[in-house]
Amino acid sequence: MSRFWSDVVHTLTPYVPGEQPKLDNLVKLNTNENPYGPSPKALEAIAGANQDTLRLYPDPNAEALRAAIALAYGIEPRQVFVGNGSDEVLALVFQALLKHGRPLLFPDITYSFYPVYCALFGIDYQAVPLDPAFRIRPEDYRRPNGGIIFPNPNAPTGRWLTLAEIQGLLEANPDSPVVVDEAYVDFGCESACGLIRRFPNLLVVHTLSKGRSLAGLRLGYAMGDAGLIEALDRVKNSFNSYPVDRLAMAGAIAALEDRDHFDRTRRAVMASRGRLVAELKELGFEVLPSMANFIFARHPARGGAELAAGLRRRSIIVRHFPHPRIEAFLRITIGTDAQCRVLVDALKEMLA
Amino acid sequence: MSRFWSDVVHTLTPYVPGEQPKLDNLVKLNTNENPYGPSPKALEAIAGANQDTLRLYPDPNAEALRAAIALAYGIEPRQVFVGNGSDEVLALVFQALLKHGRPLLFPDITYSFYPVYCALFGIDYQAVPLDPAFRIRPEDYRRPNGGIIFPNPNAPTGRWLTLAEIQGLLEANPDSPVVVDEAYVDFGCESACGLIRRFPNLLVVHTLSKGRSLAGLRLGYAMGDAGLIEALDRVKNSFNSYPVDRLAMAGAIAALEDRDHFDRTRRAVMASRGRLVAELKELGFEVLPSMANFIFARHPARGGAELAAGLRRRSIIVRHFPHPRIEAFLRITIGTDAQCRVLVDALKEMLA
């Protein structure tokens, strides 16, 4: 039926998200979900919005939610854009802000949706190699470009740039939009959003899927100078006026307000991460330093595909990328301590 | 800050949806929402999904929802695509199926998002004039084109094509994708989805915002040959893997299953429409025949803008489009009988 397809469709290699298996009783450590549930206050707020008013459209400008985000991060509502998950926000960012005459730069090992967006919107890009320790080298981004995007911490490595390094990168690229994708920032890394006031070229993208345990709700947002936000609004309002529904809006606002739940659960994840890293190192794994809710680890004696398959046979799912440079690695989401225990025991058995 | 914008952003004139006022006590007849709430079973299903599992991503393929839609319309799940409201579905349709060497055709008076999508995706189009009675003339679409799209019933006129006319249009355009946007089909019009099996170029787009009273939830879908659906999936998976959240999925499935509630509420809307049309005609209005949950009416002695402003002063909001050919008209959503009463009384007073 391809004769009815627009040309671009033929060129696409869509992003493949981590498997969402329908089996129960799996130890699911493959898509970086939070092992703890969302704030009970978010569930309560959703229950409150679950009524006859669902017959009415949501506020297309999501003003209450923008205000809640602005309050949480000490910025203005006009510096906030919200969307149906940070993947949608990123898609609109690529379309609205990253298509220029010069190539977009991002790391060669990073969120694999970036090159997919480039194909969809016809954006020229260059993949900048990570250093041999899988770090982003800011000095590599001092070359002509039409924009820069990277996750901080980076995925799937978990390695991060300091705020000083990000500031240097912004100073070196005053004429380029610089997008810091902070999907995993809530697990120990410092957010760049404090730099928004000083850098009109900085856009910071967040999600409620990781630190706020709301992957099932689809809520992401971007923070930056009002000029950048206006571009996103213009494209969004040319694509879908109402991407954020009434329930997501209510749940997101309550989740952002419940600072206690947020801090308690992310600290639990960080503590589990520390323990898991120590145990994997005892088993001989090399584990990259991580500030994310996942770790990236390889074993000197066993291949990544082999380990992933062995875990799978034991009903434990982790992510393996069959790509150059990283095919030896497993990306393992930090689960509860009980889940980490099951994982470590399985690996012990497999390595024995 | 426009130096950071991608070129396309400068060229956009975003769609402006009907106002979503934050005042209470308004008679809101401006955005074609259903005056009756959604199925109580949908609210129940949402309540059931509102739990800790929101920490997990939804099924990216929305298989359960696709199956429910397929069952409701007697088609296969692979003939169904779902998205975050029919506006998102339409956006992906324009991008995936309607960009070709020859111009896209749609009526000159129609859903005003269509030309906005064309600007966003760089699609060449021709607006085909409605006839003097504001009807789509199928024979006007027998000209070289790269695709055809129209709402049935059309918006904001409410007028419709018969199934035989749509079939003729499909037969005359075997090499073009033909998209029938059935946002308003549930109020007396016949769906074209029975033609899907015979016409691989037919795509039918639906929403749960009107007939199912779930505008606040954001759920739309497309039905057509698996080849057309594959194009939509490819673009969706290059844009946002998870547009439909867990709550929307649960609510939508239950709403589609509750045929009784659906039939009862849409019949109530149709009955109110009949009464409202009769009363407006008594007041001297010309009312176009409508199969939608709105009517399009003009008064020989009063301008549309003047009437809309007068109603607004009386806390009644209707939609007025300051566009050539239709500036005399009001588009009035069918409310409850009580709301229609308030509207008619206000108009009586204004026309006295």
C-alpha cells in the first residue's frame, strides 16, 4: 500500500522502546520505570478529576500545570511548555528549534530517539563520539553547529556533566539552541534550569515518568527562555491543541507538589543503586558511574546479549543494545532492593 | 528570540480552538462538547486504572484498545490506529499520507485545522468551494490530486454526504488517499467504515470527544487498510511511542463497550437538535440541515458577530467565524434542552 504513503514514511526507521511484556511475575528492569508508585496525592487528584467534566476539553494552555511547574523550579509560567510525555516534547523541540542550516550535534551513544526525530523532520546531524570512558567531552561541541542536544545524565551510560561544564558549553555556543534532556536528573544530578535566566539559548526538558513515577500518565515539560517556549507553542498549536488531558493535568500538579514523596522515593532508588553497583563489582562487572535510575555494566568474560538472554530465561528483563562500542553492556533499571537481590542472585548463578 | 527558531516556525499561523473559559455559570455552546457526561462505566474503568501501576509505561501499541475499536466496528485490530485525540491522529495522517506531488483537496469551508497542518508539514493544497447551499459537491473532487480530506458531516456547516456519494468519490479517486473525518458522525450520519474492506485508499477518523463525551480524555482513532495504518504507526513511532496513557486507554475501552449510554445520549442530542432547529426557524433564522451535534444558522436581519456578542453579554458562548461567506453564521453546539431554552429566550429578547 506504500503508494499512498508520503515520501518521508519510506525513509523512517522508527524508535523501538523497551519491551512492555504482558506477563506478570517478571522482574522488569528494562525501561527505567520507578519501582515505587506515584504520590498518593496524585492518585487522589486524578480521582477528583475523574467525573462528568471529562466531557469538556482540557485547558489547551494547561495554565494551572504550567504555574505548578514554574513554582516548583522558580521560573515564570511563560518559561514552561508541557506535552504528552517528554518524547512528544522532544519531537516538538526537534521540529521547532533544531532544524537549521548547520548540523545538530549529539553524542554517538545516547537516547536513540534523537536520530529518529532527525529523519522524521529532515534535520542534518553529526554524532559526536563519547570519549573512551563513555563521557561527553564538552570541548568536542566547539564546532559549527545548528544546535546541541544531550541527556544529562546521558542514557544509556548514566554518566553526567557538571553544571560548570554545561555552562561552559552554553558560553561556547551562544548562537545555538542547547537542549539538556534531564529525563534522569532526579537521581542525584544537578538540573541546569537555574541557568535559564542567563542563557536565552538553553532549553531543559523534564519528564514525570522517572522521578515522579508517572510513566503511565504521559507528562513531560520544557523550561527555557520565553522565546524558545513560544516556538514550541506555535508548533504544538499547529499539531494538536490539547495534548495534555484533564486527568494527567490534575495528577501532574499534585505529583509536583508532593515534594516529600518525591524525595523519599528518589533517595530510596539512589541508595539501592549504590548497593547494586557494589554487588555487581564484586561479581567482576565494570559499572560506569551513574547518576540515573539505571546503571550500565559489562562483564569481562561474558557478552551482553548472552547475559541478557540468560536473565530473560530467569524472568528478569534488562535492556541490551546490539550496537558498536556498547554491545558488551547491560542497561539495568534500579528496582526495589528485592528485585536487585533477584538480579544479583541470577547473575551469580550464571557466572558460577 | 526568533534566531533560535527553525524556519517553519516563522511561517505558522497556529489553529485557535474555541475558547475554554474559566468562568462558571456560562452556557457553553462553542466547542461542540457533549452536554451529557461520559459513560459511568468509563469513569469506573479509569478509577480501576488509577493506581500504582501508573509508574509503568502504557502499552505502546495500545493492543487492548485497538481490539475494542475493531470489535465495535467489525474490522481487524491491524486496521486501527489510536492517538492522543483525533487532532493528533489527523496531524499524523497529514504527515504520513497526504504529502504528495499533487495538491491535497479539501473544502474551502471546513475544519480550519486542515490548512494549519499543511503549513506545518509543507503540504500543497487546494481549497474546493462548497456550493451556494454550503454543500460538498463530490464531482468537484474529480481533478488531479494527491489526496482528499473532508469531515462528514462537514464542520462548521453540519451538512453531510451520503454513503453512496462517498463511494462515488472513492471510485473516482483510486490512486489518492481519501480521508473521511467523522468527528461528528455519531449524531445521525452513516459511517464510511463499512467501505474500508473495499477501498484500500479510504481512511476514516473518529474521536471520543463528541459522541462518547470524553473530550477531556484525548482519544482519537483512524480506521483503514492495514497499509495506511502502517504508515501512521511508522510516523507515530518516530514521534512519540506512547501517546495514549493508561487512564485514557481504560476509559476509552469501557466507553466503546457501553453501547446503551452512547445510544441514549446521542439520541437525546439529536432530539434536542430537532427542537432547537424548529425554534430558531420560528425566530426567522435560516438553519442549515445538520447531522452533527451543532447547527449553523444565520438571521436575515442581524450579523453573526453582533449576535455572538449579544449572547456573550448574556453569558452564552457560541462560535462565530469572521471569514468570507460564513460571517453571518453562528455555530451553536447542541446543549441540554435547558441550555437550548436559555439560548432561545436570549435570542428572542435580542431580536425583539
